[in-house]
Amino acid sequence: MDAIVPKDVLLPLPAPFWLLVALLLISFLAHILFVNLMVGSSLLVLWTEIKGLKKKDWDKVSHAIAATITVNKSLAVVLGVAPLLTISVLYTAQFYSSSTLLGTAWLLVIPLVILAFLFTYAHKYSWDGLHGSKGVHLALISVACGLFLSIPFIFLTNINLMLYPEHWGEIRSFWDAIWLPNVLPRYFHFLMASLALTGLFFVYNFGRKSADVDFGGLKRHDVTRAFYGVALAATAAQVLFGLLVFFTLPAHVISLQLIGTLTLVLALVPFALWWLWREVRADEPGKRLRPVAAILTIVVSLMVWARHEIRETAVIPHRAMVAAKTLEYQAQVAAAQDYLLMPGGLGGVPASAGSLVFTRRCASCHSFERRLVGPALNEVVASYRGNPQSLSGWIVKPGRKRADYPVMPPQEMPKDELQQLVDYVLQTAG
């Protein structure tokens, strides 16, 4: 389906592009750290409190974990402001379009956050009061978990949708958007990351000799070993879901740089898995926490960069179309103003139909004289002289001829526009 192309906001960026990108990556990394801890902690509280039904000492561990959720969720919310505002500035046309398409689900994010806070606080401060009504207490944290799981799912669906404007015409609601390729694999990859990070956090938190935690009859090493096991299983699952994420990406966003980044990630992860396994089997776990944390910090940083590469590669063609649409709109506004100043206009040669199509669909990526996103057309059109059908076929279904250029996205358009465009390019190219 042809991409929907809105006009851009006619305002300059408030800061250099590179600075906004750096702000986005750094602020997002800080934000996602506490989102992972918030989601992972809520799931581990539920898990350990259920374990506490059979072995009471795990209830004490669960209580200690629950004390951290409210802090993590507050930091997640505060640190989420900067990346949300930055992505709104950098990807205005794409982000606001996808947010609009999600409709009610996007508007529900704030009420869901408020409800999640209320249920989390109710669970935290009713621990003693509901000690004899574990079913009610477990229901509170179960609802909180469901809310915490739904909020990042909506965010992720929105961010995924903004990257693929060719699907916007198919989307009628949030429920249509979640079935787009890459949404569910990314979401499960996120969940595994939350559990892996939170598992390691509590290995450190409970493994400290100075930790003021009453484990009852549980040994400290048994508790830390259990959370090492969570981190090991979640990290291994991340690899599987990560591969699924990669194989569900559209072909035009995969580049050699992205493959190189992900290859480095896959080369590092086995070391972390091996050390985690050694810790699970160790009599006194905790000695390998620092190297594991160091490797996974590098991996997370590389994954944040890889996600940025995917986002930029996916958005570049649509950003170019938006820029062309905006230029065309500005030209129409200028022409209308001319007619207001002088009936009949200020003269000049009327633009051909083909040149208008070129301006709207091609000009932001192609110039006749110089390289832009794509090659200069004067260099490549010679091979299509006398063969307009081949040029039409390439425009509709392009491939990759040169490795130093990104893959051109397919250009779907009415047949009359396509013919006008081909005639104009062949007549204009030197």
C-alpha cells in the first residue's frame, strides 16, 4: 500500500540534529533501565509471593522486592519525559501520525499509569493488613502487573507503527497495529530484557553482605542463585526473540552496519551466558557479577544504537516524501499569494505534470546533478534511454544495484503519474 504522506511542521529544529539524536539515545537508555526494573520487579514480586504460599520465607523476599517498585516506576516516568519530547521533535510527522492511528489506546496510557501506581501502592502498603487474605493481596499485584505490561506494549506498538507508513492505510485501531510484523517479537524481547536486568539487580542487591534483608530460613546464596537463574533463562530467551525480531524486519531497513552491530552482540552474549551458568552452579555465587554486568551493559548500548539505525533507515524515505510534500505545499501557498497580489499570477512557465510528480515523490532523495540520498539521475538514466518500460518497472519495484546506497523503497502511484514521471526524467536527464 502507498504510504500516507502528511505535511511537516514548518518550524526549524530547536537544536542541531546530532545533538537531539544524542539526547534521545542517552535519555532513552536511562528511561528504559528503570522501565525494565519496574516491569521485571512487578513480575518477580508476583512469582516470589506465589512461591511464598508454600514456603513462607519467600514471602519475605517478595516483600523486599515490592519495596523497590514504587521508586523504579517514579524514575521511569520522570526519565521518560526527555525521550518522548525528543522523539516528537525528531520524528514529528511519523510519531504524531502513528499516535493518531492508535486512537483510544494511546490516550489510555496516562489513565493506565495512574491505575498501575494505585494498585502498586495498595499492594505495597497492605502487606501486613492482608496477611490473612493472600488471595486479595495477590490479586492486587496481578492487576498491577497487567497494567505495567500493557503500558510498554502500547508504546512499543506506536513506535513500531511510526516506522512503517506504508501500513498506515490498513490501520483502523490499536488491534490492527499489534499484528504488524515485528511488534510481538519486540515486545517479548523487551519482557525478557526486563527479567534479565531485574534478576541481576537483585543478585547485587541481595548478595551484598550489608544488605538489610531478612531471608528467614533461606540462605543468601540460595536467593542470589535463584535470581541468577532468572537472568540466565531470560538472557537465553532474549537471543531467540532477538533473532525473531531481526527476521521480521522489512528488508529495506537491514544494512551492513546493522548486521555488523548485531554480529558483535551475538559474539558477546555467549560469554555472559557462560558466566551466568557458572554462577547458577557455584557454591558461592557472586564472583562473576561484574564481568557479566559489563558485557550486558555493552550489549544493551549496542542494541540501543541498532534500534536507532533501524529507525533512521526506516524513516529516511518517508521523511524525504514528507519534505517533498511540504515543499509542494509551500509552492502552492506562494502561488496562491501571488494570485492575491496580482490577479492572473506573477507569470513564469507553468510546471509540467511530470515535474510536479518528481518534486513530490523523488526530489528529496534524487537530484539530476548531484548525489543526495540516491545517486545523481544524470549518471543512471542513460541505461534507460529508449526503454521507458524498464525505468517504470524499476520505480515500482526497485532492487539494489550499488552497495554504497540505501535500498530504494517501492513507489506505488497511479499509471498516469508514473508515465508523467518517466517522461519527465528521461527528457530532463543530461
